[in-house]
Amino acid sequence: MRRSLVDTIARPFQARDPVGPVRTDEPLFDEAVLGRLRRLALVSGRARTEGIAGEHRSRRRGTSPEFADFKSYSQGDDYRRIDWNTFGRLDELFVRVSEVTTELSLHILLDASESMDWSGDDGAPSKFTYARRLAGALGYIGLWHGDRLTIAPFADELAAPFGPVQGRAQIMPMLRQLEATPPLGGTALAGSIERYVTARRRPGLMIIISDLLAGDPDELRAILRSLRTRRWEVTIVHILSEAEVTPAITRRYLAGIDANRAPVELVETESAARLRLTPTDEVLDRYEAAINGWLEQIEEICQVERTKYARFLTSWDMESVVLGVLHRRGVVA
């Protein structure tokens, strides 16, 4: 596999005297945020299926109770749907036409690898905590509107999924399951997605929540292309810590390990690989160029493969920033 500065430095590392994974006993979900989620709905294109429980509007017309329009009566129409009030006013027969309701098959793939259980800032949650909050928010929106939900954690392998389930009664079990989900190990992003899709007969709306620190970006390109050809509608939700992508914070983080800029040893959180470096300005400049190039490549891949892409930093507030970004990116409405 091709290695670069991103492969060796941009993955989350711990110092020899590590800041360590950020674990907190605070609840993942806030009732005020959940209240706002009830007013949102997931946006989808071709990923809808007809159902009696869903609340998504369809362009098709049928015989559900939800009124949509009138049309002139013609032979073969159900005479029970004739609107006699309109006939009394216009002396012409019209039939009431109703909307067909649809539901989404929503699949949330949650990166539970060890690289997610890390933060470069004691004041921010770990990427894994943040990702579970986002998964819970999106799952909440789906269940509230009658969508069929599956949440599948993955690392080296797929873990046991939650679902498929449907209905608002499943909201609390879903939130409790996410709160109890632990980090699982290394990362096999493309392989996990492939195994998940192969086991499903019908495509749906897939939301991948991950830091994407798994192999070469070309592997992501290949799996997104495969999903597109199989008619899956995909959104990438990219979770990162500010210490990974903001040069000034990266410099402060490494300077905090050793203010004298002596050589430091970093330990990769998944493989335990070790890297000794001296955080000079030249090294940090190379890191900044590498991480920016990597992010640009990820966005370019998503654009070419017609995949919605939204990037979040763990310092961003869920209610004031994250939901706004998801709305602007066309993930929720």
C-alpha cells in the first residue's frame, strides 16, 4: 500500500505520555436537540420504497387518505371516490386523488474503530462519541418519520447491527444501543461496506459516519462507485478532531508534548506502530500540506461519485452548527 505523510502522521497518535482517549459519562443525547430533530426529515432521491408507515411524499397518486388533487372522472375509476360536493357545484364528475406515502430504508454505517476513540482536545468529545451522537440524531429523524432503520457498527469486521426496525417506539432502544456501543479495533472501511451491501437485496439510503482513516483514498473511490452502480444513495459524514486538521492546533498539541521540540514518539492507536519525529516548522508544514491534499481528494472523490459529503469537527456544537450543515448539504430538510 502506498504510504505518505498522511499515512504516518495524519492518523490519530498518542504521545508516550498520552492525552489518551476522551471518555465521558455525560449522556450522548440532549432533549433540547432531540426536540428540534422532530421538525426535520431525511432527504432522498431514488432510495424510497412504498409503504404504509412512511411519511415521505411521492409524486405518484393512489388511494391513501392523504388528499392530493382532483381529476375528471373516467371509466374504470372508483365511483366511491367521486366528490359529490364538486358535482353539485359544477355539474361534472371529479374523483379525489390521494398521495402515495413512501418510506426510506435507512442504513447508518458507524465507524467504531480505535482511531475514532481519540481527541486532541480535552474540552471536546472523542470522534467516536461525536459520531454516535450524529448517528443517533439521524436515526431519530428516520424513526420519527416511519423510516426503516439499520445501524451497523464496523471496524475490522461488521459488528451485530441494530435493526432493521421501524416506528417511534424504537427510538429509545436505538439511543441506548448507541450509548452502549464500544470501540472495536482496526479499520476495514471498504471491506465492511462491501460485506454489508452484499447481504442486502434492495438498495437504500446509506450514511457512512467515519474519520475515513482507512487505507488509500482510491479504495473509497472504488467502493463509492460500486455503491452508485448498485443504486445506493450515499452520504459521507466525515468526523475529525481539530488537532488533526487545524495547523495552529496541531502545532500547539505537539508543542504541548515537549515545548523544547525535542524528538517525540507517537503511537498509532490501532496498530501500535511507533513514529519518532521532531516537530519542527518544516515537519508541521509538510503535515499541513499533506492533510489539506487528503481532504481535497476526499471531497473530489465524493463529487465525482455523486456522493453527498459533510465534514464535522468534534468542537462544533450539534444544534447550532451540525444540523445547519446537514441542511445545507441536502441531507435533512
